[in-house]
Amino acid sequence: MPSPNDHIPAPSARRERRKEARPGELLNAALDLFVEKGFAATRVEEVAARAGVSKGTLFLYFPSKDELFKAVVRESISGRLVEWNSDFETFQGTACEMLGYCMTSWWERVGATKASGLTKLMISEASNFPDIAAFYQHEVIQPGQALIRRVLQRGMERGEFRQIDLDSAVYSVVSPMVFLMLSRHSQGVCVSDQVTLDPKKYIAAQLGIILNGLSLRPGDAAPDEKKV
């Protein structure tokens, strides 16, 4: 006759599954605390406690708070940029549609999640932690801007967009998205409490403004025309 305890995993099995789950739990706990308290104020002891493990266990996976923060950024933001670059290679639509897809999916996958609080954190604390700032530049800022450049370049090459200064134009896309993410964590500082900022409507409006400024208009020189 089966024992009532047959369905209960042996203690060693339970411990093994718990051990395997710890890195993810630690990253989730760290993201919560970094967003709530900032980088400087977050202590590794707090992260370990929230994840339900000891500080020693945390250090088995992440040898320092800096490394823990980097892992959080890679898990919640950097990986998305890899996905978008892959999407760019297979995207069948126009450059206008690709730009809209990038902005919308950035909001859905990052901006609307707790990870958007990392943007506010970096703006607030980057000057005090130059190593972390350099890491964020390398992992997030540079790849993100490079992707936008590729989309805008494709639009110019296909004759959808007029000739523009790419170094400056990328910020026309980045800036409204940064504002939207900051507004989510600003408690009314960026947007009045009397205004309801609908992310979908906001992105659609910003995209319309960008595209009306980028689109090739009658009388503009075509991309392949040389000035005489």
C-alpha cells in the first residue's frame, strides 16, 4: 500500500530544486530593490533576505553588488536588444512599420515592466558610479541606439525617409520613450496628476510626429540624387 508521503519529494530533491531556482529569485529580488531604493541604498543583505537565502548564497552566484546589478540589466534589458536585432533581420514591413514596432515592443517588454525603473536609477546615480555607467552604456545605450540607426538608415536607403543626421535623429526616438518610462516612476513630476497618459496613444502620437518629420516630401532630393 502506498505511503501518504510517497508524493512528497525527498529533502535533497527539494533542496536541489530550490538551489536551481535561486539565481532567478535573486535577480527578481534585486530588481525590486534597485528600483525601490536605488543602487547606492540597496544592500546585498536585503536582496538575499527578500529572496529567502543567506548573503553567502548570494555571493556564490554574484560576487559583488556591481555584478548583481549587471546581471539584472542583462536579464531584464540587454536580452531584449538581442531579440530586436534578430527581428530587424527578418522584418518584412516598411521602415516606418519597423520603427513603430520597436517603440511599441520596447514599451511592452521593458517600459511597462519594473525594469523601466532602471532608467531612472541610471539617470540619478550614474555620475556616482562610473563603472556601472560605463557598463550600462555598453550593454544598453550603445546597442539600443545602433538598432535605431539601422532602422533609420534602412528608411533612407529605401527612399522612405529623407536624408537626416543619424547621430542626432536617434534621440528623436529615444527621448519620448525615456520620458514615458520616467513618467511611470515620477509620481506626477513628469505628467500632471490631472492628465492620464495612455502609453499606446502616446507612442502613436510620438511616432506620427517623428514620421512626419522623416518622410520624404515632394521637392526633397531623393536619397540617390547628388547635389550639383
